[in-house]
Amino acid sequence: MTQQCAACGSKELLRRTRLFKRGGWFPGEVSLDVPSPGFAGSGNFRSGLRAATCVTCGHVQVHATDLVELRRAYEQQQSNSLSVA
């Protein structure tokens, strides 16, 4: 959990700030998409995002919420011989 702002050091943070994307009739929660190397759209990994917002300087710190999914994506990238950008 974020304890202080990475930009200014303030401890005044709004926790669990939600991020939204615009689209359709209703806003949807922003997600982190990690495409797998290989065929487009095959085996993508996805995690929700959570943020803390500093009320002193406005800096937003974003954290992925599904660490198991991120680990799987990382391990697949490491075992694949294709270059990953």
C-alpha cells in the first residue's frame, strides 16, 4: 500500500482512487492489458488498476491489482524468444 506521495513526499493521499475510460454510455474501469507475444489477441493478460492521489500536489500513483496475472504475463514474456517492447 502506498504510504506517501512518490513525487512530493506528502502523506495526504486519497486511497483507492478509481480510474475510468470513456466509451459507450457508461464509463468503464481502466485496465492494464499485456498482450502476449504471438498471434494478435491470443492469450492477453489483464489486471484492474487502483490508484492513490496526493491532495498536496495532485500526483497519481497507479498499482495493478491482479499480481498473479501479472506474474503469468511476466513468466510468459521471459520464456518467449520473441523480443518484447
